[in-house]
Amino acid sequence: MALATTKTVRELALGNPGATRIFEEFGIDYCCGGSQPLDQACGTAQVGIDEVLDALEMAEDAAQLAQPVRDWNHEPLSELIAHIQKTHHKYTREETARLKTLLEKVCSVHGKNHPELFQIHAVFAGLSQELMTHLMKEEMVLFPYIERMEEAVIQNEPALPAPFGTVQNPVFMMQHEHDSAGAALRSIRKASGEFAPPADACVSYQTLYKALADFEADLHQHIHLENNILFPRAIAMEQAH
């Protein structure tokens, strides 16, 4: 780990299966802000570099003893896409519906004493609408193209012309929307006081903040798989083919 401080957060997340969980715990942005060197990212998150390095080292040791996990850097893109859809897209749709109901319930009961809830409700409403459109564009346009391109490469056949010119065009759009989602989540986290329920919070209130924190963590992992693995590999495949 001697040189880890000079590596980017993205490089560490790709090389250590347990790193993303560590970054979540320390509030280090590894999906949209993955290009930062670790020392700079620690400064941004206001956490000690040595503490983060120790945690990363422990995670790496634990990973070596644990059952092997799928290395999405080398698995077929079609399988990575299937994983993203079955795991993260499914979760996003289900949790968005659940969170909307929870937010409405908690706002109606606690909104008078905690007006920040209405801000969270408004931001989440905008985020959820954007996410539903975002998932649809990926599933109907970008993902099918990547799968067809990979199939053409495997069959050693020419790829069908992309309706959007190059895969980089929709990728850049998706990355921009990821940045927007990340900004919305940071706004929600700030308004909620780091998802810390107040002293008078009922069980639904506490459940809401826990669910929002879990939603953020899953979306971070979701964006990481796309921004740092799927999209770069798709671009490289298109350029090589």
C-alpha cells in the first residue's frame, strides 16, 4: 500500500473488491469523483489518509481469504449489463417507489417541525423522475447496442452502424446524468444531516433515513460499475473494432 496515496480512487476501487465499501464508510466519492488521487480525495472528505489506508489494507487481506468475486474488468460485457439490470436497476425501481411512499408519510407527520423533509421530498421527486428516464434510455438504447457490438466482435463480424454516431455520445450523456444524480444525493445527505434522524423521529422517520442511505450506497456502486468499467470497456471495444 506504500504507493496507494498516488493512485486515483477509481484505480483503487477497480483493484480492491472491498474498497468501495471502505470509501462509502469514509464518505469518499469513488463513482463520479473517481479521478482524484486518494490523498486529495481524503482531504475533500476530511478524513485521515492513514486511517483510510489501514482500512483498505484490511479489506484487501479479507478479500484474499474470502470466496472469489466476479472480476467485471474481464467478464463479458453482456454479463455485466445483465448484472447491472437485475441487481441495480431492479433495486432502483423498487426502492424509488418505496421511498416515495415513506417520504409522503413522514412529511405529513413530521414536516411541520422538520421543514427540511419537504426539501428532501422535492429533491428526491426530481431525482426519481430523472432516474426512471435514465434507466429506460440505458435499457432500450445504450445497453442493446453494446451487446450487439460485443457479439459482432466475438463473431468477427462488422458491427452495425451506431444510430448515435459513436458509443461515446450516449456514454457522455449517461455520465452527465450520473453527475446530476450524485449532486442530488449529496443535497439530500446534507439536508438530512448525514441521514441522522432527530430525537423525535418515529420508526418510519428512522426507516426513511436508513433507506435513503442504502439507496445512495447502491447508486454509488451502480454508477461505479458503469462509469469505471462498462463504459470505458465499451469505448475501447468500439475503437479497437
